[in-house]
Amino acid sequence: MKKIISTIVVTVAISMLAGSAFAKPWRWSGNQGNTFGWQLMTAEERVTHQTKMRTFTEYNACKEYVDEHHKQMEERAKEKGVTVPVMRQNPCDMMKARGILK
């Protein structure tokens, strides 16, 4: 009986370690539904924005960048005479809630 319990414990431990080794960490992924001004950005700007968003580790730096990005997109929208859809959730708040940002 002791041997069976030991085998089960070892099997569970190995399974847990293997699972965590293959688990992908969540990363922010920009898209039309979560990126303010998506329709006003070039494909290259979208990639650059997504890459930049993934570099943040501090909430304040992320928030500062996102606020500046919003100002730029609002200016572009005004120049083009279009309305930018309201963002549902701030990506920095979402990343902070997931423990990605401090």
C-alpha cells in the first residue's frame, strides 16, 4: 500500500511539473477589439504597438504609453473626421489583474 501511494504521489508531481513546463504564459495580443485606434494604424504600427505592450512590467509605464497612444489616435481621428470606438477595458488594467504588471 505504501508503494502504491508513493507511486501516485510521484506520478502526480511529475504531471504537475510537466504541465507547467508546457503551459504558455498569457501575453497581451492586440486586435481590433482591444486596441484603441486600430483602424487608424498601419499594419507596421500595429505590430510595433503590440510588441511595445508586451515589454511592460510596470503599470505606470504601461499606462503612460497607452495614454499617449490614445492622444495620438484621437488626433488622427480628428484629422480624418472619424470617430474612434470607445475602448472597453484598459489593457494595462487587464495585464495588472493577471499579475503581468506590478
